[in-house]
Amino acid sequence: MKPSKNWAVFIQPSTLKLASFVETLVEPVICRETAKKIELGLHEALVNAVVHGNLSNPKKVIRVRRILTPNWFVWQIQDEGLGIVKNKRISSLPLKIDVNSGRGIYLIHKCFDDVRWSRKGNRLQLSLKK
């Protein structure tokens, strides 16, 4: 595949120091309000990839492909983990506020127009219509 300004691949060590990485991923988004929404969703997805996917192992990495089309912003986030099982990919808010998981995936669904998982569950595609 020929490199293009319409897509780019980023490799990030499996760490929770994500602020500057998220800023880099959102650079093409001009609207500040939209960028903030995307930053929240990407941050939640990256934290999940580091903590749940890579089990906070600093020797593992997170791969992100950013794709820009005329109508969509797309980010594909992949960790080196075993993947999230289908019944854990729920987009509704957990019933109890103090549960240990589920809020991040709920926020991700609120921040993007389209959320898709790979069959294995270790790659998440997040899309927002321009």
C-alpha cells in the first residue's frame, strides 16, 4: 500500500502517558469542539488497550492507524492482547456507578458515530462523520 497523506500509522508504547499521543492523533481535526469530543473517546479507547488489552505491559505497543476520507475521520486502535469478548462490547452505561468496567466503552460510543470491533476483539475502529 502506497503511503498517503490520507492515512498514517502510529506506534505507542503501552503506557498511560497518553496526552501528547492523543493530541497527535487529533491534529487533522480543525473544529476545537469536535476535537475535544474525539480526544475523550480516543483516550478511553487507548486506556482500555493499555490496561485491558496489553495488561499494562510496557514491552507491548499500541498501533493506531488514522484514516482521513472526504466524509469521515477514522482511527483503528490495536493492542497485542487476546481481545475483548463480544458480550463485553456493550455500549450502554453500566447500571451501577461504582463498577470496575464498562464506562469507557460507553463513552467511546457516545464520542463516535460508528464503533466496530475486529472478530478477535483486539482492534477497535472508531469513526466520526465530518
